[in-house]
Amino acid sequence: MSSPFAAYLFDIDGTLLRAGGAGRRAFTRAMEDLVGPVAEPVAAMKFDGMTDRMIVREALALSSRGFDTALADAILVRYLEHLPGELASPGFRVLPGAATTLGTLQARGDAVGLCTGNLALGAQLKLRHAGLEDYFDWSPSGMHGFAEDGEARARLVAAAVSRVSAALGRAVAPADVLIIGDTPRDVLAAREVGCAVLCVATGNSDVAALRACRPDAVAESLEHPDARRLLGLESED
Ligand SMILES: [Mg+2]
């Protein structure tokens, strides 16, 4: 079956895996190490679809310390140190259809990358724990957008799309790139850049909430026929 898009860029949390709160725990421990006890407004923050640096900025703004760049950098370094231990928690799971979808796209010869608010190393640690690391190119020519590319999610979508063009050796239009994510923020960022977008309701947003953002398709999971159709893995009928 032919490939409908030039490249497929996957979000991680809520799309390929659920880390069972590992990211939040690692982040909270990093905040406690460097700022002190985490107050209720920070504990109540919803991280869905936020980039790692945006999370730190908002958490520091809510704390007594306020935001500063050096402190934010130190918290992110400490977060990455805590993350491997937290990933070993029993709540971690790979989402339905993640491995088979990546495997099928790879077998079809598709360009596959990541578009995630995780820092690059955090992304790699999570995917390694999920057994999905080898589906992605971790060299500098990998077609990815990570938290290092900017605080606003659209910045990392744009960075990933430009890496797709570089890797494929031709100018790829954003509309020829499919973003696969699980939150309204994934849709907004993809649309800002001009990409197509598929939403799966395997994160914290349900089908109705995702449909309200008008992505190209919404599906219960990557295994659902509506997801597989947009990925070109299932016929239209
Ligand atoms: Mg997500």
C-alpha cells in the first residue's frame, strides 16, 4: 500500500506510551532538590501536550523562586537524572498498536520521526524503556522535534519538518507531513505550521475533546481503523 504522507512524526506521551506518572515524579523530585517542596498549584499542573521547558517555566512562575534560565536548565538536568529510576515503576505501559504501527511504517520504507515536548534524552529513555527506541534514528540526521527546539510546541513541529526536508534531500511541504498526537496542543501546533494531524484518544483527552479541535482524524487508538486509514495502512472501504 502506498504511503499518503512524506513523513510521520509521533508524539510520545499518551500517543506511543504512558509513563505512569514517571515524568511528573522525576520533575517533582528535581524541583524539590533545587527549589524546595512543591506547592499545590505546581502539583495540580496538567502537563499534557506541554514542552518540558514550558512545564519548568510555569512551575517556577508558580513557586516562590520565580523563573530564571539557569535554574530552569539545572532543573531539567536533574529531571533527566531522576527519570530512569522513575520509569521502572509498574504504571508504565506501551499503548495499543504503537509497536505494530511503527514496524509497519518502517517496513513500508516511510520516514518516521518524533515530535515531542520531551527533551531528546528524556524521549530516548522513555522509548528505550518501551522497547521502541530502535524505530527511530538517534543520529543528528534524525527527523525529530524536541523540547530543545523551543518552548512553544509549534517551534518543535517546524524544526522537525525542516529536518524531514534535510533528511529526504528535497523541500517537503508541511501538508505532506502527518503529526500523530493525543492532545489539543498537538493539533494547534501542527495547524500553526500547516501539517496534517491524527489524534489518538489514548492520553488524557477523549475523542469528543479532540474532535472539537478538528484534526484530520480522531481514533480511539493507533489500532483503530480511522487511525490506520489516515496512516495509509487500511483501505478506504
Ligand atoms: Mg502527548
